[in-house]
Amino acid sequence: MATKLTQLQCKEVICVSDGRRLGFIEDVEVEVPEGRIAAIIVPGPCRVLGLWGQKDDFCIPWGCIKKIGPDIVLVDVKPEECRIPRPKKKAF
């Protein structure tokens, strides 16, 4: 089954171990020489009332994806173990 990146970005990621919604796919990590997807990147939740900054992103290895459906992606990971620091924005 072929899927475009834009189609993946419309899917919500749900953790099957605790049923927690992690968010929507923002980006993918690709292994360049092989052309294989290594992981999906999901932005972390907002800190305060959805207004001030975001917490660390989730980098979910491709092997942890259990099912890709029409609307959601089911993953089997511990969200605390797949966090990556969000890059700091440069001030002008």
C-alpha cells in the first residue's frame, strides 16, 4: 500500500498500551541511502492552555507502528521513552 506524506500528516497517533492520544504526525525521519522511513515525528503537547510553547516531540520508530488505518495510526511505545527535545527558536 502506497501512502503519501500529506496523507500521513492527517492521521492521529494513538498509543495502544494506555490509549493516550499523542497527536498528529508532523514529519518523518528517512534513512537516505536506503530510502526507508525510520521514524515518525509527532509534536509534543502544548504547555499551558495551548498557548505557550510545546513540550518535547515524540520520535516513534517505524517498527513500533502496529496499524495504519484511514484516520489513525496505532503505535506500541512508552511515550516517555521516545521523547526528543524540541529545537529552540532563535530570537531576533
